[in-house]
Amino acid sequence: MSHSERQPIEANDDGLPRWYVVQCKGGESFRAAEHLANQGYELFHPVLQVQKKRNGKLVWLDEPLFPHYLFIRLDRVASNWRPIRSTRGVLRIVTFGNSPLPVDDALIALLREQGTEGQEKAANVYFRAGETVEITEGPFKDLQAVFASHKGDERAIVLLNLLNRQQQLEMPVANLRRGN
């Protein structure tokens, strides 16, 4: 490997591999992750499972926690940084000034820990006020409502049209899914 293929060393670099952020082309973070992994790079691409309609049916899909970004672990001296730029799906390595800025290892560790704890299809919890939702369980099953607010992590307040009046109901967030 020639010197031009190596990234310059920062003045206070400890020589240990660090995590950096790779910006991916729109909608291509999974492609970029696959191609970088095939080249032998160590990656972290956190994903969430979200419920979406596909062909009229609700299905669970993996979506990036950080759309358009993933993390790559590189050694400032020994790693070959050159192929990263030309990898399919990659736009660039995120820099501050002209130097790639390392991400704190503790942040990556926290993201990994949170990801393993919250894998029970929790992404459906994040509704926005005013969003149409469908009630999936209980006496109001299959009715459309308007999401009003979260009440803690597991409960929600929705507005439901009953007897020609908008009624406020509290129910488990797990009993809701995105409406049409």
C-alpha cells in the first residue's frame, strides 16, 4: 500500500482503530453495508423494525436507525481508506474540516446495547400527533383514529369519532398501527 492510500495521522492519534461515519447515497445504506463488509471492513449499521404497508398488507421491515449513514471501524494508518469512496452506495466519509472525525466508542457501545434490548418490534411506538392510526385490538378494533400523544412509553391517547363527537381514549401503543 503506498503512502498516498493512507489517511494522514492526526497529532494526538493513539494508533487504535476508531469508528467513523460513512454517508451513503439516498436509500442505499444496506447496499453500502453489504459491499463494505464484502471488502472486509468492520461495520455497524443499526436498524429498527417498522411496520409498513406493502401490496396492501402490513409487513415488518428493517430500516436504518440513521437513514443514509452507517459506522465503519478503521485504523488511521493500517486501513486502506481509498476503496471506501468508490464502494457502491457510499457517498463519502463524514469529515470535520478535511479530517474524518472519529465517533466515541462509548456511543457505539450504547447504540449496540440499546439495539439488542429493544428488538421486540418497538419501532411502531413512534407516532406523531395528528397521524392517522388504526386500532388493532379491543372493542374499537379496525377503527381509524387520530394519534394525539404518548402517555409514557407504553400508552397513547387517540381521538376517535364516536356518536358524532371526537372522544379522547387512552390505550396501549401496541394496539395501534399506522393508518391509511
